[in-house]
Amino acid sequence: MRYYFDPETLRFEQWRRNWRWWLSRIAIVLSGAVLLTAVTVWLAFVVFDSPKEKRLKNRLEQAELHIESLNNRLDNYEAVLNNLQERDSRVYRQIFEAEPLPDRRRPQPETSKSLSNPETTEQELLAQVNQRTVDIAQRLYQQSKSYDDLFERISNKRELLSAIPAIQPISNRDTTVQIASGFGFRIHPIYKTKRLHRGLDFQAQIGEAVRATGKGRVVLTQSLKKGYGNHIIIEHGYNYRTLYAHLSKISVRQGQWVNRGDLIGEVGSTGTSTAPHLHYEVQKGGERIDPVNFFFQDLSPDEYDRMIELASRSNQSFD
């Protein structure tokens, strides 16, 4: 029981609960209930995920990972396809004297927006992956038609096939053999300045077998104290020539006919050479071209990629 002092009567009167008190109590209870409900709803919908939301988020994460994986695979496919098209235009069609495939016959990718753009929605990502798949399929179809054309030319040029330098002059099966310097500007081992290196240097032991890379006739065997040292030039016909330099031994004579794979000499370090190696050149119409484009007969795709990597290193040549 509660009392309060009444200033009018100057007495303590008993305090009684009226409607205002009950109304205030109801308001407090209702406010607390509303606040508690709001906190509960916030925790349920913002902080904690419902089982359905958890399932949806998990599926979304898996979909994003799958799209990213597809995108990476498409990047790899495009890189391989670009390499095939490059070799088709710059190597195979030149070898078989065919006109390069015009750009209008090579479908260009229609996707321009980056798949890694954070503003791209899932629907846009799926649409772009689908479009990239269509682009690659169209380019593969055109590349297949291009190879069909080349194969038809090949069937009519068997002599050309046997003459083209198509293997390595030193077998890559020997672990002691490796590419020391590629075609292009390299640091000269004596003058220490960048000069155009017109061939490919195979680092190998003295006495390692050197073989003809295509059928042809030996048009020159020469021994010099400088320059190429002991070297051989083979005329293959169809405007192709190959040169083998710095030999320790020459096993053929001028005017002799050789087949692809025949032994013609041994690795040495004669002439202007700083270490045992074979300097190998391919010439087409008197112009020196990169020999790595002609090792398509005895290398697997992985071995070819490895050779391209080694030959592209900007280092010092051996001659």
C-alpha cells in the first residue's frame, strides 16, 4: 500500500491506481513488446539466414565458382585457338604457299564487357559465357575449314612435304641438349651489344649427332676460322635452305643428296663460338626465318610450348 502527502488537506492520503496509471503501464508493455519484436525480426532477417536463404546463398556461390571456372577454361581455349590461327596464317600457309585466310572469314568475338567486372550481374555473366562459347565454336569451325584446305594442298605436294625442314637438327630426346638462344635480337657473346641472331642455338656436347631436317642437296661444306666455322648448307628446293654451323666434323660432301634425319655432322665449337653448340638457320627465298616454326613433325604440343618459351628468352647467344 502506497501513500502520498496532500498539501490541501495537510494529510497523508492513500494512493489509488487510476486509468492514467493503467494506460501508462499498457503503453510501456506494448512498447517493450514492439521493441522485442523488432529486434527479433532484425536478428532473423538481417543477422541470421533462414534455411532457405542458406541454400540459395550456397547455390549462388557454387554458380559463381562454376562461371569463373568456365571463364578460365574459355581463356585457355582462346589462347590455344589464337596460337593455331597465328601458326596457320604465318607458318603453315606460308609453307604451302597458300594465301592467308582473310579476316572476314575469321569471326571476331562479340563479347566486349569484362567478365571480371564487379558490376556484372549473374545473368549477364551467364549470357557472356554463352556468347564466348558461340564465338569460339565459330572460330573453331572456320579454323577447321582452313585446315581442310591445307590438307588438300598437302595431298598434292608430297615432294614439298619431304623437302620442308620439319624436325630438329639435334634430337630433343637427349637431356643434354637444350635451346641456348633463340631467333631475334640477342646480346653478342664477344661484342656485348644487341645484334640480330638469325638462327637458333642448340647447346650440346661436342660430338653430338647433327641431322638434316629435310630432304635436299648439300650445296656447301666449308671450314672457316671465324664466323660459322665448319658449316653445311643444304638446298631443299621450294626456296628453302638450312644452315648448320660450328661443327666439329662434317660427314657429307658438296653435291650429296640427303634425306630428312640423315647424319650430316657433329656438334662442335669452331669459328666465332664461345661454347659447344649448333647454330641452325632456316632460309626461305633468301630470307632467314625463325626455325622454331618448323619443328612440327617431332614435337608434342607440350614440348613445342617449352621450346617456344626457351627460344623467346632474351639472353646471350653463343655466336
